[in-house]
Amino acid sequence: MSNTSTDDAARRTYWAEQMELGYAFVEKLLAYPVEECGEGFASIPEAAESAGVEMLFSGSKIVGDLDRVFFMRERLVPDVIAIGRDMNQRGWVLKIEEGYRSREMQTQLVRKPEVFDAILQKCIWENGGELPPTELVFRRAIVLVANIPKIGTHMSGSAIDISVFNRDDGSEVWRGNAYIEMSERTPMRSPFIDAADLKNRLEITAMMEAHGFMHFPFEFWHFNKGDAGAHILTNQPGAARYGPVHWEPKTNCVTPYDDPMSPLNPMDVIEKEIAAAMKRAAGN
């Protein structure tokens, strides 16, 4: 077997193993108790400006014509500002790529062509070049884009996706890939990135975790706090305080989901999305 074939096999094995570990983590999330505290949201950009902390925010749409929402639970925002200040002192600038996601945002994100097509292509690659069963794509989408509200920490207002940039010249602090990446390079400790890129990932992670934001092991850009995922990662006992909620910006009131365990995109929808993605790949 050629070195190229051996490397590809190793990458495929690693990808499949990590995705299965991710699914096992999802199963823990689904079972973990949550007692929603009803806490409202606060603006990260407003808090950063008020504190005099230099911070960046993504200017792109999350999907379609839906703007990104740079709000999260009130008690977590000061921690994000503290992280931003630490990074400024380090010569870095924290960029918030994602904050809270509504049900509509998360549902559409799973089906976003750039995201769904990337996941499907990795599943085809994992399956030896053949179209995989719908169940496999459904399983991978649960891990990579939180197709169930209970595991969607962005829907809890307790997570941020981040990038980091150098303060002096505006260049990105490189982590092996830019946000967002769907491959065997995506897990935090992927062996398929350079040592310098891993060092950047781990240094950023240490700065985040110093303020209680835990990293999701299967995405190098995702950090969360106060929810089921953070409790599991830190072996913290007791119910988590943040679960998936509907947020009303005008009143700053939150309402817990009445169906947090139901897939946002059921199996039949995923099947239709696979067919649409294959048509796109064929240029139709």
C-alpha cells in the first residue's frame, strides 16, 4: 500500500473514531439533567465596548438572511469580556463567530449547503467512496451541528464559537484551519495538524478554560459554560442551569423548549437533503 493510501486510511479511521466518541458524548448530554434557571441574555459587543476591550464579531449571515446573534446568558458575558482582555494583553484579539442560535437558525444551519455538503462528502469518504446510509449522515450531523436542541449549547445561550487574531497586524492566529472546518482536522487534538497549530489551539483553550469555558473536544472553535456539556467535561455534579430556550429580545425573557429531545431535522428530512446535496455535487 502506498504512503498516500496509508495516510488516507489513517485519516479515515481517526475521523470515524472521533465521530463515534462524539456520539457517545452526545448520548451523555441527552441523559444529563437540566434545571433551566430562566436567566436572561446580554450583548457581548455592548459589554466589550463598555469595558474598552478590543473584540471582533463575524459580519456574515449565519444562514440565508438570518443575522448572527452576539448575545448569551447574562452571567457568562463578564467571563467572555475577561477572556477578551486577557487576549488583548497577550497581543491577540478574540473574534466571536457565533453566539445564541434560535430554533430557526439551528434548524436551517443543519441544512445549510456549505455545512451539509461538507458533512456528506466526509461521510462518503468514510464509507469508501460510496453513498452512506442516511442513518450515518444523521448520526454525524448530530455531533457536528447539534441536530437535537438538548445538545445545542448555542440554543442554550451558553456557547460561543471563536477565532483569534494578532493585534499588531490583523493576521489570524492559525489553528490548522479557519472557522469553520468539517474534517479529520476538526477535533481539538487532531494529529493531522502541525505542532505549531496545535500549540495555538491549546494556548487559546487554556485562556478560555481559565474562565470556565470548556472546549468541545470535537470542534476546535467551540466553547461553552454552565450547561450539561460543561458539567460533564468538568465532572461537576448536579443539574445544569442552562438548557435550550426561546429568547424574546424585547422583554429579555426565556422559555424552555417543550421538546428538547426531538430532532430539528428528522431522518426523512436528512434523506431529502442528501438527495439535494448529490444534485448539487453533480452540478444539477
